[in-house]
Amino acid sequence: MLSKDSSLKLYLISDFNDPNYAENLFGQIGDYNLSIVSSKEIIFEQKTPAIYIVQIFENESEILKKLLSLKNIRKDRFVFLISEYSINSITQLIRKGFTHFFLLPDEITHLQKFLIDELKGLDINFVSKYKSLNETNYILKTVFGSGDNANNKIAQTKEYASDRSINIIIEGEIGLGKTNLANTIHQIAKNNDHCLTELIYPYMDNEKFTLKITSPEKSFYKDLINDYELYEAIPAGTLIIREVNEMPLSVQKRLISNLNYFFTKNNLDAKFRVICTTSENLEQKVCVGQFDEELYYYLNMAHLDISPLRFRKDDIQNLFEHFVIHYSNYYNKKISRIESDVFDFLFTYPWPGNIQELKNTIQNSIILNEDNIFSLKSFNNVIYQNHKHDHITQPKQIELESTVNLSIDYQKTSLQDLSHIYTKAVLEKVDSNKSKASEFLGISRPTLQKILKDSN
């Protein structure tokens, strides 16, 4: 979870200055800057994150005396490697509040696991992966993520943006930054005098369209008296339609009808490009008659698909670190420790609200944080909301005409019983029409009759 270029320091305090020994001891814990120092050289740092692995193989040692004399140190940052000959030392250290002891060589595996968990939990002064990016590239990187596939999408987006005659559909779940992406595409392509316009569509047939127009000089709303002035009222630039999948079908027909009317009458190319966002697949909605086919083909010159955050584990960590840095600085709070179970939660929680939910959760956690430790309790609100809805019945899946669902206990159901259950299910599906059931099952009427008789 931690970056190799972090400020974390890992010290092995030993008078056995043997690199091979250290490699054997810590070779499985990853790439960290391990320094081997003697008890005479060590200086305990209070500000820089560090873990001190201390060898105590005898009761009287210089390092023991130095540790026992220290005050105001983080005792949880010390790990002691002990032998059966250092019992008196252990007793003194326990009285001082130290708690992490490992008997070598018997507990080497436990030591390595402990160090891995501790390293995951240390504050190491995160460096945001987005720190050096300008606003445009920051939006593109946060929306699409990292990796070759994401980079291809970013390049494709810039190519689409450069041609202002191309309409674009941006598809993705809620909270992925679809509107930010639409605005960014406008910023990449615009001339100084081009406007960004949002179409606020009505939900009732007798209601009018509204435009929110943002020009270089000002931003204002314009209510349209009738649909026919729609095209002329939209200035040159970009027209954004948010969540077009929620637009009522009758309103969709009004929109495409008036756009087509203008083009037919004037035979002109569009003075604006349309970018619409959707949280549903519009092609599927067209197939089931829930979206106007003509409007779909008008909009679908280019298509950008955004992957949900739950499928982008690397991006979850990068965004988490970025938001922790941002809100810690914004609210002037220092997070001195991030516990390892935080990362376990980040990668297992499905994040239905995607980037926006992650961002809001971290902001809320930083605001309420009082002990400078980012732990699992920082996500209490998310966990509570997640469990609160566990009891809600999920929507029943649509059952296809050619499908039957069998609820059976496979441990108590024989193959013969399964045949009887399946036959009855098919018969029920065709409203007890035995001729149809026989045809679907590929058996004769007498055979069907025999199966039904045996099952009774």
C-alpha cells in the first residue's frame, strides 16, 4: 500500500552489521529503505515515520539502557527481537510500555507478517499521483483511471474533443464525473467566444425547455416560450444534456423533432455539438422502446464508456491518497496514521456512488477526525448505510419468456425428482398446455403423461 519513494524509514538496530542477515530476516516485506545501524549510532526521530527493529540478545546492552532512558516516544514503533537469554530485559521493557516482542528464530514468520501490517498502517506523507497534472489532465485521469486501456480512452477523448462537429454519449454509473468530463471536452475544443449550454428538459409534456447558458462574460438561464426557438436560442459551442436516459420519451420526440425541423428548413450544419451523459445503455433502451431511436442515432456519433470504481483497484488507492492529502490540508488536520484495515475496506466495499462517494466519505472522515488516525471507524457512516439497506428486497429480475427458474435443494433432490420438477415448471410456463410442453421438452404426450403420473 505504501510507495517505495516514501519518507518511511526502517531501522534494524544491531551490532551484527551483516546485510545478508537483514535480507534473510526482512526479504519478504517489500521495497523499503532498511538501514542497519549499531546501538551507538542510532538517533530516534520523532517527526519522520520510522519503525525500529531492535535486537536484545542479552540482559545488559547499550540499546536497552538508551531505550529505558527515553521519554515521549511512540512505543508502538518499536519491535524487539529476543532470545531466551533476555528475559530480564523484556520485563523492564514491558514496564516501560513496549509491547511487540518476537522470539527468534521460532517466530520469524509472525515477525514478517506483523511488519507488513505495520508498514501498511504508517503515515508516510503520501504524494498525490495527480499533483503535477493540470486541471484538464486531472479530470481525464480521475474519470478514466490508469493503465493502458484508460490511456487509450484519454487519447480518444482528446481526439473527439478536437472535432466540434462530433456529438458524444458519455456512459457510466452515477458519481464517476460524467458532467466534469463533458465540461472538460468543451474546454479542450472551445474558442474564446464559444458558450457552454446545458439543456434542462421538462418532465411533463406541457412544460417548456430551459437553457443554462455560460458565456465568457456571464452565466444566465433562458426559458423557451415554444420548442421551435430551441435551435436558434442555443449559442455556438457545446450543448450538454445530463442523464438523457431519464428524459421522458415524449420529450425526446419533441427535442429531435425540432432539431430536425431546423436542419431540414435551413440545410445547415449544426453550430453546436451535443454531449449527453447517461447512466444506462441507450442502445438497450432503444431496443425495448424506452428511448427514441432517431434521437439516439443523432447523438451517438461517438461513445465514451467509464468503468465503475469497484473494478479499478489501483485508482481507488490513488484517489484515496489524493483526497486524504487534499482535505487534510484544506481543514488543517494532520493524519499521523492510516491503519491497514482501511485499505482492506477500500478494496472490498463496492462504492456504488463511485468517485463522488469515496470523495465525500474521506472529506466527512477528515472533518470529524479527532485523533489524527484514519481507521475503519472513519467509514462508520458508509458501513451503516450499507447495512441499513441490506434488508431491502432487491428488484425482481425480469424473467425471459424462454426461461424457467427452479428453486431446489440440490443435496436433497435426485436426478429423477429434478426431471419431474422441471417438467412441471415447463407445463406451468405454457399455461398447462400439454401439447406445447411436450414440444418444448422434446417428448411425446404419453411420455409427458407418464412423468406427471410418476411425480404424483
